[in-house]
Amino acid sequence: MPSNTHIPNSLIIVDDSSVDLKINSRIASLTKLFKQILCFNSAEAALDFLVENLNNPEVYPLFILLDIQMPEMDGFEFMKRYERFPRSFKEKTNVVMLSSTDDLGDRTRVESDKNVVRLLKKPLQIEELKELLTRIYK
Amino acid sequence: MTIIKVLYVDDEENNLSSFRANFRRLYEIYTANSGAEALDILSQTEVHIVISDQRMPNMTGVELFKKIKKLYPEPIRILLTGYTDIEALADAINTGDIYRYITKPWNEIELNNSIQNAYDVFRTRRELKEKLMELQKTNDELNRFIYSISHELRAPLASALGVLNLAKLDNVFTESEKGYEYWNLIEDCCARLDYNITSTLQYYKNSRYSTVKEEVNFAKLVDDLVTMHKLANNVDDKIRFEVNIDQPEKFVSDIFRIEVIIGNLISNAIKYQKPEEKDKLIKIEVKVNRLDAIITITDNGLGILNDHLNKIFNQFFRMHNQKGTGLGLFIVREALAKLDGKISVESVLNSGTRFTIRIPNNVPDI
């Protein structure tokens, strides 16, 4: 594998709140750790993009920031579909979930999902994100 | 008023017709001349009371009642029997298959009284069941409501806090002197609102959720809490944290409540620091043994007036006109009560406070 896989190539942010998309993409760009940042305001739109780009090498390695509480399809339903993606895709992708509340039930669900790295509470803190990224992509 | 529905089972046609003749004006009456027929009727009609003769070919009354109890537990069962069937009767009474027995030949008043009493029991049980279901429904709704309201309240606030973070990162705070003052005021208000929402929800969840027994890893738990509070309060470089965990034993208790307790005490220790102190320090020590976890949280902050020490755990008590709802320590006390824990406090004004907590270890005995 080429050496530049040590940092994630793309970041995908999935959140129904346009304010949070703006905040989190700005925070992410301030880390200077991503080559491209893509924002989606629904889980469906993000899934559509992922399916279309499964074999697009430009996208990987991929880091996903996923909001839990969204109308129509929420973060957990997104992860149910995500589970069905090919293993080769999941190996190149990391998911971190975001929630505005500190709900114990949500935390337990996230901890039991092997495809999710962690659950972070909003607002997203730049130090927290940086630390997490260096831990994953060292 | 509901009409009481009675099913009468007897293999002798005479008995069936005399029962019908006696009670037709009072009750809605169904009759069957065998256990099989009775079960057939029950499968189609909801009756309140079943009265059956004990001695019938193929299926006795007690046998029939055992079946009915399994299939249709609600109707109240009354057995008609002669004096010779005592043994079968004792067994049926002891296993709860029948509500009452009446010796044959029955007289109208006695049987009518029994039907009335049986219906009272039926009605009370049903009402209880309905109340229970109602309660369960309200409970579920309330839990969903708490979950969604906590999101609806906190989500826009988290966005506002996010914007504030960005404003800082983009140096908006420091663009002008007025700007600096105003941005900081907004940040203060948001932080206070955040704290109020969080503690209100904590209080609510503590009073409603039943306690669970799970393994607690204090090193991880305290580490997470310290990181979280440092981030939330922006105090990373201003306050020194000394954490000392001594956990050679497994500890079993309720993680949510322990987090609430330690989290609130850390938050207080941060809030009540002396602004002029050069070396702000918060010490967290945990010692676990088979019986208890002993947690101490010590700060070198403002301290508490002696006169106030016994009031600090009361709801809405606040010190120094400080920010906060006055809910923090009240919640700590409530959460500790659910865990059978204890708390004590020592404090010297202007030199610091130490909270000592003792939480029982629920690890099963070997």
C-alpha cells in the first residue's frame, strides 16, 4: 500500500443540521488532515454516494462523521446498511458517530457495533478529533 | 352496567335448564353439557364466570378448569360438587384452579352470592390489569419523551457551542475589546444552559431508571470524565488533575449513577476554584475493596462556609451567587441514595474542599 494511506484521504460528514455541517467541516478543515471533505444532509444521500464510489480509489482511506439523530434514516439505520458493504470497503473506512445528547442507550449501541470507532458528544472539539485521528492513522 | 356472562357446565340436562330458569333474568347465560362443549363456547365467547359440575363423563370439572386456566386465565371458576369428591377438590383449591366450590344441590341465594363475589374479583383483576397497562404505556411514552426532548433541547445548543468554538479558532473573540466581552458573555450563558439541561436530565433519569449491576473500571471511567470536563470547561492547561486509582478488586455497581456522582463533583471542583490561585489542583482518589469503593475528590478552591456545609446537598442551594442551578450536589445525593452510598464533606474556607464517597461493592460473594 502507498504510504499516504497513513492519513485519511476523504472525510464524509452526515448530518441533517446545516449549521452542524458547516461547523464540523470547518473544524475538520482546520485540522488540515483531510484532502477532501464531503457533506451530506441525509443518511440516504451519503449511502448513495458510497455505493456509487465503492471502487473509486480517490475516496480512500475514508473517515465518516455520522450524526445519530436524523429524520427518515438515523445513524443506527445507516450503520445497518453499512454492515452490508464489502469487507474491502470497511477495512479502508472508519466511522465515528456524533450525538448532541449523552444517552446511555445510544452509547451501549455504539459500543456493541464493531464498525464504529467511537461516539463523540457535540459540539465536536478540534483537539478531540485530532487526537482520535492520530490514534487511528498513526 | 355490563351484563355478567356466566357459563354453566353440567352433563345433566335438568340441571342446565333449572339454572337457566333461575338466573336468566339476572345474567347472560351459556350452557354446555360437557367439558369439550364448554371449551368450544369459551373459544368464541368471552365469559366472566364458569360454573361446572365436578362429576361428568370424559372430563371432570377439575380437569376442565385446569384446561381453562391455561387457555383463558381471566374467567373466575366455581365448582359444584358432592361431599364425596373432597380429595380432587383439595388439590384443585391448592393449585388455584378454582375460586370457590359449592356443594350440590345448590340453592339459588348461595349460588347467586357466589356469582356476585366472583364477578367482583373478575372486575377488580381486570381493572388492575388495565391500570398496569396504562401505567406501562405512560412510562414508555415518558421515556421516549425524555429522549426526544433532551435531543431537541441540546441539539441547537450544541450547534451554538460549536459556533463559539469556531469563533475562537478563527480568532473572532479577540478582534475587538467589546467583541471579546460579548462573545464571552454568550459563551457563559450557553455553558450555563448546557449545565442546566444536563443536570435536569440526570436528575430525571436517576429518579426513573432502575439501578443495574455492571462491572465498573474506575481507571477508564475517571479518565473519561476528567477528559470530558477539561474539554467542556476549557481548563486543559489551567488546572492540574492528580488521579490515583487503586482497584485490585472487581467492582460491580451502576455506571450511569457513578458517572453522575463523580462528574458533578469534578464539575463543582472546577467551578469553585480560586481565580487567583497559581497552582489550581483537583485530586481524585479511588480505593476499591471487596465491600466498598471509597472515592475522594479534593480541591484547593474557594471552600465552603461552615454554616453552609449542611445545606449544600439541598435542592436549589447555591453558593457565592455562582452560576449553576443548585442541582449538582442534590443530584449527587439522590444518585447515591439509589446505590446505598454515603457522602461526607470537609472544607476550609479559602483553602479547599474534600468530598468522600463510599459506594457498596455488589460483587457476588464467592
